[in-house]
Amino acid sequence: MRPLAVAALLSTLCLPAAAAEPVRVTLLTNRTGPNSAIGARVANGMHDYLELLNQRDGGIGSVPILVEECEVASDVERARNCYAAAREAGSVLITTPDRGVTLALLQPSSRDRIPILSLADGFPAGTRGDLLPWVFNPSATVLGGMTIAIRYLANRLGGLSELQGLSIGLVYSDARADPSALAVLRELATRYGFSTPLFADDETEAGKAALWTRIAASPPDHILLLGQGTQSGASVEEALKVGFPPDRMIALRWPDQDGIRRTGSASRGFKEVSRHAFGDAFPAFDAIDLFVTDRGLSSTPKDGSGETHYNRGVYNAVLAAEAIAEAQRARRGAPVRGEDVRRSFESLSVDESRWKVFGLAGFAHSVTLTCRDHGGRPAGFIQVWDGAKWLRAAGAVPQMNDLVEARLDAVVADFRTANPDWPARTEPCAPPP
């Protein structure tokens, strides 16, 4: 049995006989496999925050959380097996680590009425509740993040009109990039008069070197990086080799901190768009140290707390816990079901005062989900690497919601065209709070 499951089980054994039945949550994780560098850290952040609630508060609403982790390593068949086990065990929420796993579970989760909290960045369809009422994707930053990056650059220059005539390139994975992200950048370029050369990365070592040699031959004014994790770190290393300034690069998908650390002070000025802050200078992280790490209940390395992907896990765990808490209040003591958690997500609103209650003041901006919007449209942070750590370069940079919404409409239309038998939503929308 995994350490978290053991800890959760022991906590239930110590409760009085009349204690409420634990709330079951299943984390599908990528601690191994091709995405383990990211997946293990995200899983650690989710694990540690939920275990904090168990150890410090007795769970959520004094009801323990039984978190069962199932390793899928980005393998769809393993994910289906894990999902089946979670369904039989009575999980009321399942988290998925990437787009492929999320796609594989769309139909069964809808059939079985078990909500999915997707941690996939490149899955914009998962933010539209009118299409996928059982999927929530508050991690998705690519479409809105693209508009945040462009607005940030414009703000530095004196306004959106100052983008006219600039060259803003995009480095992306030829195999994995979401076409809608490229479409958003083209729309931004048309709207504000800048050019946008596209550079497809084949993700091989030789291919990266050739790519950045080509970029250096006719360098854009700025470069956006769409590849996540180790891809972004490798891009920074290759950019430095050809002399492209790191302070003219912005990552859109969670760069791997190890890769950035390897470059040290040479990559000073490199930036990233995020929904949340980095670092561990928050009371909630002190509590995790006290109630989880110091008790030997965490798999997080000593310097792992506050790292990019760990904090992403914490962010999503907070939203999951808050949705479960709202479901408990709605049920008034009756056992929480998957349907209750789904309804709570659709009216979830976490403002900045609420983040403060969690011991996370300044960690994230206000985020609100609705029946239609399962991603939220919070303003973004811009983080900058100072050569040793991430600092905040700008906070509360808003998305361009009109452009994002138009692109999401196209994503929904494309999904329905590709899946003509996909059922229309029948779940009623709860009235706004």
C-alpha cells in the first residue's frame, strides 16, 4: 500500500466509530514514464497538500480524505485500469495527469458520473463545460497564457500599439503542440500588427541545435516557448549557445526548474507565464513542512517544495479540496457523491481573500468556474529567473477574454465535428451563488 493510503487509513482507524465515511479521491500520476520529471513533482504537490488537511484538520470538514494514487506513466491502458478500480472503490473525484489520459477517460467518467480534474495544459476543450460537463481543467494556460504574454510585452513597451512591426516568434513541439495555440498567436499578430515566425522543434538534440542556429541567423525581437518541462530548459540552453538573450524569452508551459538551474546566472531574465507564484514563502508551505514532511509522510525532496511543478500540484489540490468542501456543505452531512463535487466545481469561486485563509496570500489570483467555463480566466503572473530563483516580474496581467472565447468556440466546433455522436449536455446548471 502506498504511504499516503496507509496514512489516510490509519487516520480513519483512530476516529470514533460514528465518524463519517472518508471522501475518496484518486490521483492518476506520472511518477514514471516519459513525463516523470514533471509528473512526480505535480503528484508530490497534490499529495502533500491533501495530506496536510488530513494531518492538521482531520480531512475536509473534519471528514478524512482517502487519497489513492495509481501510477499510469502516461499509458492509456493503465489509466483505464486505474479508473475502473477508482470507480469500484467509490472515488468522488479523479485527477488525470496529461491530455492523452484525460481523452481516454472522457466517456467513462461521463457515463459513471465521476468528475475529472485534469492537470493537462494542452487540452482547451476541457475548459468548456457546455461540451464536457464532467471535466474541469483549471491548469490550462496555453490559450489565455498566450494573450497574457503578449499583453505583458505590450505593457513593457508602452501599449498594444507598440507591438506594430515587431517579430515575436514561437518555438513549439511539431508533434505535440495544440493547433489552437498557434491559431491564437496568429490572431494576435493580425490584430496588433506584429509578425510571428513559427519554429517547429522535433525535440531531438540535433534538431534543437539546428533550430536555434536557424533562429540566430534571423533572430525575432522576442521568442515564446510552448514546450513544457525539460523542453523549455533545453531551449534556453540552446539559445544561450547561439547568443539569443534569455530576457527576450517567455515560456508558456511550466519550464523545468532543473534545466534553468543548470544555466545559472547566464539565463537571468528568462520569464514564464503562470497561474500561481513559485517559491515556498507561504504559511501553508510551513504547515506542510510541520505536519507532513517532518512526519515522514512526503516524497518531496528537501529542496522540492516551492518548485514550479510542485506548486502546480498544490494549486490544483486547493481547488479540489474547496470543491469537496462546498459539496459537503450542500449535502448537509450526507455522504458526498461525484455528482455533488461536479456541481460544486461549477460554482467554485476562490478569491484572493480565500487564498489568504488557506495560508496562501499572494499565491494565486481570484479564479471562478461556471457551468460553461471549467477553466476559469484568472489574471496571470509573469515570473522572472534572477539566476538562482524565480521572482515576480508582473502580477495580475489579464487575459484577452474575447479572443480566447472565440478560439474556444472553434475548439468546441472542431470537437463536435470530429465526434458527431458526442452527446449534448443534459446536466442542469446550478444557479449562481
